[in-house]
Amino acid sequence: DADATEMARYLEEANPGVAKFVDLNDANAVDGIRSAGREQWAASAAAAGATSLCSDLGKLFLALPDGSVLTNANNERWLLGYELEYWKSVTPMPPAERERMQQTIFGPLEMMRMQGPSPDGQPWWTSPNAVQVWGNALGSECFAVLDDFLPPQAMPALFAASE
């Protein structure tokens, strides 16, 4: 699609180091995908052809430094512009740091969250093991994010209180 190609080339030129253009119809598309740091996509593209990615990702997609993907970016131009501006102003966490945090904080908390409340009905995040994990995170990382910790019935009351 000429429109998506033109937009992608412009975005790469306007956002050096943030946006990388890879034409999936190009003979070197797999190498381009690999150089963008997407080894799994490159393997899939090598096996089924680079254009096979379009069925899942759209004609224009943006692989973000945090590992997420903005699909069908040609249809969501405002979001595409926002993401490009945002990623110009932040430094993504290095993969080794992200893996360390996954192993020591996010993974253990997710496992405890999935186990649910304790046998005596206490929320998962109040267990001694959870407190140790998020307490250590506060001490070493200076932050902690506890997601999905309120019971569903608390949400309407919280929403009403915020109005």
C-alpha cells in the first residue's frame, strides 16, 4: 500500500532511532525485522513469508521499545503520533533489567495473585511472601505496582468516590 509506505518512510525520517521502516514486500524484510530486534517475528516471516505478518499486525505497525506492538497504525494515526513522541522522551529499560524485574518482582507477584486469597480469606497481596516481594521492590526500585487487587464489588464504590 503506497500510502502506508509513504507514511512509514516519513515517520522513520522524522523519528530517527525511534522508528524503523521495514517493507515486508522487500526481499530483505526478514533481515530488517531481525535488525529491529524482533527475532520471533523474523523466524515466523522466514517460514511463512514476511507479508504473513500483515494478517495479524496490519499494513503498518509499530514495534515499541518496551516489546509491545501498535497494530494497524495506519488506522490509528493519532495513537501512532503519540507513541512516537513518547518514545523520543524515554529510555527503554534494558532487556537484562526487565528480565531481572520479571524474575524478582513481576513473576512472583503474578503467581501469588493467580493463587487467590489465602485459606482464611485474606487478599493475596497481604500474604507474608507477597509483602516481602513488594516490600523489597519498594526498597530497591522505589516503586511497586499492585494490579488487580481490589474485589470486583469495590470498583463501583471507588468510581463513585472519584467523581
